[in-house]
Amino acid sequence: MGSNAKQTKYIIVSGGVISGIGKGIIASSTGLLLKTLGLTVTSIKIDPYLNIDAGTLSPLDHGEVFVLDDGGEVDLDLGNYERYLNVTLTRDNNITTGKIYREVIDKERRGDYLGKTVQVVPHITNAIQDWVERVGGVPTTENGRIPDVCIVELGGTVGDIESAPFIEAMRQFQFRVGHDNFCLIHVSLVPVVGAVGEQKTKPTQASVRDLRGLGLSPDILACRSAIPFAEGIREKLSMFCQVSPKQVFSVHDCESLYHVPILLQQQGIIDVLNERLKLKDLTISSERRAEGDSLWVQWREFARRRARDLDEVTIAIVGKYTYLTDSYISVVKALEHAALNINRKVKLSWVEASDLEEASKHKDPLKYHEAWQQMCAANGILVPGGFGERGVEGKVLAAKWAREHNIPYLGICLGLQVAVIEFARNVCGMPSAHSTEFRENCDEPVVIFMPEIDRTTMGGTMRLGSRPTKFQDSEFARQSKIKQLYAGADEVHERHRHRYEVNPEKVAAFEAKGLHFVGRDAETGERMEILELANHPYYVAAQYHPEYLTRPLSPSPPFLGLLLAASGQLDAYLAGQDVTHEVDTKLKM
């Protein structure tokens, strides 16, 4: 065992009864609370599916694909970790069955196992443990500190066939790292049944029994329920699950997910973790403790604003995966963060892009008119990324509506491309303008396939990860709203995920009509990254995905601009006025 692993403590978060129970939020909340003590925290997500990564999964099947700085396409829970813990993770922080088996099979082909029979135990389980131990000791913050604690979320549900090797690996891992360096949080369900709302503990009892049968005993029970524990429920769970009452936590529905850390802290989870992991034996400088105290004050204020009755700002999200809002979870969080930092509450209006199209008017007139009614009622319009032709013309219509009616607009990835298509058709006299993604042989290709991208292999072949964008040295770019929102920076680093780009041959025609590409890639200057429309309250689009870098206490600048414009505060903000002057506790923007 390496020296890094010896000083890193591990908290494993498992789930029982049902999937989607909230393991990710409980893992993130626990990590946040440890950070408030001044500890350095990292995290790992284990996904037991056979895919190498999440890149080829449909958002409607698995939710959003989150992109990391190094280009890793990972589960959306890693987005929660980055936002809650303010860390920068890598693709290695997401373990899948596919990655583990590929590593073991590659070793076998090289002859690393010296002729032995390669088996799930010990070879697969050892590979899992080695991966967790290696990544658990990698610094994830700018200060370069080795993590004090690594939180490992075990995806799926205890008892699943695909999770079995990971459960067995964690059973062995508790002995590898030692008793004082291993803590297991088991997240389970306490359903409310019947007209009288009786809470039932049997599902949790059965789940813990299954877990114990596999060789793991929970140190903490986090019980999800619609309501707080009724009298006697905590004691009953304690008795039948063999944990003390102080180790049983009620994680009931509350005002928002930002209140979950407060809920756990009020029930004493920090004391339990201190006792179980001997956290007080760790050396924490006074500076780090002060940082932790400040973080907790800021977080409580942020959660308090989320629960307050603030003025609402309505944003229409025009997308193609709106039936599963987890497809856009980072976009939703970026809007929430921006709104709460300017003392507003965002109201989301989900608009299915295809419902805006003329064909929908004849096919389903009710949906068509409801969609346009939502557009007309919105204070701002956001068109997020997406793949495939369905709904593209609806997104073009949304961009046109925002441009012609001076509605604040933010386009992301495909949202930039449809803004360009719309402008080319309706302002630049190119009626057949389109993207070669949807019309390969169109007469006016204003969006084209990037020359370096692989056309045959789908997984991991896009332009991915953090890339620098340089603001142009033109008079318009220097005075642009988006550059001011980025605090006048000459260069910004944001995360990308795309195969198509604006055709550089058409850029001069667009800029001559007032659509300015104020940011271009720093490597060549030929790739259009940020556009801003002249003489408009806020019409901005980015080829990158700014939502991936949003933080509760540090909102993404393009989203902040959209919310400020939609609430009528942008000009005051850019003039240096304090738009949250009536709030007692300021958030660090």
C-alpha cells in the first residue's frame, strides 16, 4: 500500500431497496460537511455497467453526460461532486465494469499474470481496489493537497448481479486500508404506506441483511423518506440493523437539495464520522479550518435564499430531451446558482423543441399553442446542446423569436449553431443555410464537420474537455457584455463536447450584419467559440458548455448574464452596482 493511501480515509456509499434513491446527493453532502472541517476531499463514482464511459448513452436513458477537464465523459453524479466539493475530477474518478475488465484483459494479453487463470476473485477485485486506492490519493484542488478523505459511491443496488464484484472488492478493501480508514454509509428507503402515512422499516432491514450477507456492515444508515422519522422508527431501525440510534439518519424530503447537508449536520453526522474515522487525529491548519467555517456560512446562506420567497424569473429551456429533466441537470443547476447569487428564484419552463415547429401545429395543435404560449411568457430563452435532427427547426424558431423580440437568449453548443443558422437564413439572405450534421449536401453549409474528428468511431471521438477561448482584440469584443461578465479576461478555459463547428468561410458575412464572434479558440483562431449580437439586451451563445463549471457560490458567467438580463439587472451589474444590496450575507460571486 502506497504512502498516499495510508493517509487517505475512505467513505463508501452504497444503496439498497431501489435505484435512484439519492446516493449521489448524500455522498456529495457528506463530502461538503467534511470540507467545512477544513479537510481535503475527493470522490469516486463506480458505475457497474459494461460501457467504457457514459459518452454513448442516451440522455433519456441515463440522464446527462457530464464532461470533465480531461475530456472524460462520465455519469452526472460527478457533476454533483464537482459542484458541492469545488474540485476538478478526471476520467479516472469514474470507474465502470468496462474499464476494469478492459484493464485486466489487457494485462492478461501482455502476460502480466504469468500464466495464471484470470478470475473475478482475485484479479477483478484487486484491480478495483488498486484503482480506488490510486485515485483516492490524487490531488483534485489547485493547492495540490493529497485528499484526507475519499468518498466512493457504489452505483446500483445491493444484490444486483453486476454490482457483485464491486461489493466483494469493498469487503476486501476494508481490511486493506484498516478499520479506522473505512466507513460505510448505506442509503435505504423507508416508504410511507397507507392512508395514515405509516413508515415501514422492513425494506431497509432486508437491504441491510443482504449487505451483511455479502460481508459488509453499515456504519451509518441514511434513510430516505417523504417525511421525518415517526416516533420509534429510529430505535426500531437501530435494533434490527445492528447500529446505534445516533448512526441512523432521517434524510426526508426538504425545501431543496441544498438543505441536505444542513439536515445531516443537525442530526450529528459529523460527530459520528469524527468518532468512526478518528478525524480529530488529522492535522488541520487554522487557515484550512477558517476556510471551512467560511464555506459553511456561505452554504447556509445559499440554502436560505433557496427557501425564501424571492422574485421569480422565468426561463424557457427549448430542448429535445425535456421528458427527462436530468438530461439537463447541469443547465438547471447553473440557472439556479446564477439566480440565487443575484437574489432571484428561477422558474423553469420546459419547451419541447419539436412542439414549436409548423408540423406540430397540424399534428397536435394543443401542444403547439402551449409551447408558443410558454415562449411568449418567458423572461429569457435558453437553447441547450443536443444531437440529431429532431427538434432542430424548433430551436431555430426559438432563436429567431429571441432575436426579433429582444428576449435575452443563451445558446449552448447546438444552441450557438442554431442561432447561426437562423441569422444566416433571415438576416444574411441565405434561405437554404443549414448544418451538414442534418443536411450533408446543403447549398449554404454554415455549420460543418470538424476535419480532425473520426467519422466512424462514436465513443470518445468528439472535441472534448477543457480548451482555451481567446477574446478578440476588436472594439466590439472589448466592450462586449460576455467579456465583462468574465471580468474582462482575455482568455477563458471551458469544457467542450462537439463534432461540428461554424464554417469559418461564412464568418465575415455574419459579422458584417452584426453577429460578432467575440471569442475564438486560442490554438488556431479559426474556431468560433462565443458569439454576441449587437444592439440586443443579451443575445449570447457559446460552442462550449459553460454549465459544467458552475458552482453554487461561483455561478457561470454566461448563465449569470442571462439571469441578470432576464431580471432587468444586467446594465446595473455591468456598471458596477451591487444587485444584492438588500441581502445581509453576501455570497462570494
